[in-house]
Amino acid sequence: MICKHCQAEIPEDSNVCPWCGGKVAPDEEAPAAQAQTAEMTTEAAQENIQAAGIAEAVETAETVEEPLSKTADGSDGDTVNADKDAPADADETAAPDASAPDASDNPADFAAAQIAAAAPKSNKSAVAVVVLSILLVACLGVLAFMMIRSFSTNTPPAETAAQTDAADAEDAFPDGFDYTAVDLAEYVKLGAYKDITVSLTTSSEIADKDVADYIENVLVQNTVTNEVDRAAAVGDELVIDFAGTIDGVAFPGGTAQDRPLTLGAGGFIAGFEEGIVGMRAGETKVVDATFPEDYGNEELNGKTAQFEITVKSVGEKVKPEYNETFVKEVLKYDSIEAYEEFVIDTLTKQREQEIENEKQSAVLSQINENATVLKYPEGLAENYAAQQIATAKSYAERYGVDYETFVAQGLGMTAAEYEEDVLADAREYVKETMVLFAIAEAENLMPTEEQRAEELQSFLAYYGYEDVAAMCEDYGLTEAYIRNLLNTSIATNAAVEFVINNATYIGAK
């Protein structure tokens, strides 16, 4: 069994994850095309991805009125919630970030914060060119490499389709791109891709500190909060009401009720949390707090506001002791020794996966660098870029923000810079795909009809469909689109496996 939150293994007789305290989830095996949730290999690509992912974050965001994070774009103030990455005890998704700006108050700030929140977690799986197009089926042909949402989301097909209707750029490749229909030798010249040497930095050794850190994280995740009758101190969990004014006038986003706060976490503007230290439940106090000069809102930049704050409760966090009782009653192990054997085994497997990820990333980076693009398939990269730009524009319009502001506040660049980056990343995506596909052809790794049929059925079954026509009808796709993407996935996956297995690795042991 695995934990759905942190992916650690869980003993069969336990229903609590020893790593994070999360619920048990069946260890389901996804089809190859879905399981490899790859991403672009450049940092810029991840920034471009965020604009397309804003919708899902916005759909689940809780509407509050408090733009009090350190910066208006949420880049350094998202620490009010105790741990964004901690699992929810009963829910499958984490609670929304209540510190984010309110869409009704300042759509641009809200959009920026949600873009930041939607940033994907990098797992460096490095199959960056293989399955992003497949994961993009839910977005009806939006740029393949920018996909955030996959069919595994809970969004109904009709709703997903509606969210992308606003994208006004015509898709020049509604059937995807068939790499078997062109002579790749005219487009890309392969460099060295066999018997290359790659340096690794990830060590397979599990040190005592690794084990201690693992156990400490488990203890932190099992911390409980007890309500106390004393003055609030740094580290306490509070519930507060507040109402802010500047020169006696209330401002949008300056008021909230029943707001949870981890005191001292640094999620609010300067002076706000400091003024609460020492307050008791039931006490009301006026606190001065100052917005940063570069907060991102001209009406608030550098201004000092007065907040009337009422503390409604003070909670003290209590971390459990690591002892035989905790191990037996909470983690369901017979002894500390047995549990620490599990920890070492789990860390060893995690480290092995990290090493495999590093191998993939390093090998793919090197073979792409060794290859030379002779020319790009006409219009393909430009089409990908146009789809992503149209999507960004549609979301900007949806939230009442002009496109330039949306990009500037969400990504910190001009629209022209953004579009240059999008096109560059699209070209890199196309190059990587051509390189892997060319290797698959050169090494006779192309999928058989049996493999295609098997992967298609596995893919459909995973997402609850009996035939491809039904899926295409729900998402407005062509069967050729899905078949081309699956074909590319199988071929490029095989090429990735080939180059990894034929490389020599030096460096960390």
C-alpha cells in the first residue's frame, strides 16, 4: 500500500502513513502514458505552464478579503497555513490558501497569487517530450507542453471544455502531429546518444541524519493543537477577526473573520503578527502594520494600516514524543527497531527513485544538446505557442484583467518577453520529441500494432471509458489525435529507456 499524499509505503496492517500520517490509498498502476507526468526541462517552461494552470486553482480557491501576504503576488507570503504540503486528514485535497488575494477585490492580484499557487512540483522525471500532449487532452488541444490538468482531475469533461472555449487561436493541428508521416532525417541530426557518460550527484547512502529527519517529519505531522488560556506566543495557532483601515478608511481585502493564523510564520505584512504576540483569547487591540513599498498595489504600497484585531482562540501545538508507545499506537509497528527498519527501507527506495530521475534528466539533457535541429515542422512550434498565449489571454479576460497585466503580475515579465519564452520553450519541446522519436526509429523501437492497442485500452480503462469514440465526444477531440499521442508516447518512452540503459554513470555512489 502507498500513501496518496507522500507516496511512502505503508505496512499492510496499518491505516496510517508512518511518514506523513495520511490515509492509505490503493497502489494503483496507471498506464504508461498517464503515469509519466513529465514537464519541460527548462525553468522558464515551468513559469509558462503556470498561466494555463490558473483555472484549476481559481475554481477551488476560497474567497476571502485579505491581501495581507508579504507581496501582492503571494510569492513570499504564503506561510499562513501551517504546511501547504502536509496532507489533509480526511480530505483528498489540501485546504485552499486563505491568504490569497480576493478575486472580487483585485483580480490582477488574485490571478497572480493563483498562478504562483498553481506552479507544478518538479519530479525531474525528464520524459519531458513524451506524454505532456496526452495529459493535455482535457484542455482540447491547448499547448501540449504546458499541461497542468490531466484526466485524473475531478472536473467533468463538459466543464473542462467550457473553460477553454475562450481560447481564440485556431489549432492548426487538431489531430496532433504524426511523426511517422515525416522523414525526421530532414528535421533533426542525431548526435551521440549511446555509450555517453553522465555524472551524478545524488548519493545512495542513507545517513543517520536522513533517518532522524524522516522521523522528525512524522512527529511534526502528528502534532496536535490544544486550546490554552494564556497569552499568545510565537508558534501558537490562533483564530482571529480583523478589520483594517488607512487614514480611517476601510480598504478592500483588509477585513476577515475567523481567520486561522500561525503566529510568527511570517505570512502577514510587517507589524501585523508582532502586534498580536501577548494577546489572549477575547482580547481586542489595534495594531499598526505596514505594506511593503513593492507590494504590487498602488493604493497600498508603503502605506501603514491600522488593524483592529480580536483574538478568538489561542492554541498550543504539542508534538508527540518518539517512543515505543507512539510507534505502536499511532504508527502500528511492534517496536522502534521495526519502524526504523521500515524508515531505512523507504528512504532507500526513495533515494533510488531520485537517482533514476537524475539519470533521466541528465541523459536527456545531454542527448538533446548533442543533437542538431535542421528545421522545425512547419508551424508546429508556433501553433503550440499560439495555443498557450490564447489560453493566457482567455484567463485574463475571464478575471477582468488585461493580458499585459495578467502576465506582468503573474509571471513578472512583459507580454513580449512571455511570448518569446513560450515560443522558445515550444521549439525546445518539438526538438526533444523529434530527437527521441528519431532514436526510436534508428533502434527499431517503434510500437507494434499490439502495443498500440494495449496502451489505448489501458489508457481508456484508466479514465473510465470503454471506447475511444466516447472519450473523443466528451472532449471534442479526434481519434487521430489520441492515437498519434499514444503512438508518440510509446515510441519516445522506449527511446528514453534505451538511452538510459546504454549510458555510463559516474560520480555519487
